[in-house]
Amino acid sequence: SLAVLLPGLFRQASANVVTAVAGVFLVWPLCCLRSMSSLHHTSMIAFFLALFLVSAVSIRALEYLAEEEVEHCEWQLVNWSSDIFSAVPLFSFCFICHLNVIPFYRECLSE
């Protein structure tokens, strides 16, 4: 949340309050736009932030590998524990949302 990223600014606020404020002042105005084409600037910002995140994680991983001596470890393709099933609701939700994008877009075009 924003409280983790900017601790000096949100020192007294809890993570729930910061998330609610960000939702009201950032997400809600974007939801009230009349056309989806108005979001093209937001999509570009999201794309560049995703590139930034990938590069930051990659650089941090390389720094970690340079600092630490990495011992030989066994890699598992799949960890077959009971915790793997906790991700099933997330994947189901994402898949259903993915299927609803095109009908939603057509509905927005007809108005």
C-alpha cells in the first residue's frame, strides 16, 4: 500500500485508511469517465510502471546474487502442498474477468 511506499507521509494512517483514500481519490474518478478511450493515458502509465517493476525486481535479484554466495539448491517445478489450492479462487476470478472484458466493451460502445 501507499503507507509502505511513503512511510513519512502516512506515518499515522493505517493501511486500510490509505487504501480507502486512494480508492476514492484515484480509482473512483477513473470509473466515472464517459468513454473508455479516456483511459489510454492511464494504460500507458500502468504499462511503464509494470516495466519499472520488472526492472527493479531484476536488478535487486542480480544484486542479491552478487552479494550472497548461492548454494546449490533443488528446484521444484510444482510444490504439491495443500497451500497450492489457496490460489485457485484467484485464478478463477481472473479468468472470469478476462472473459467479461469484450461483452463489457461492446456494451459501452452501444451507449
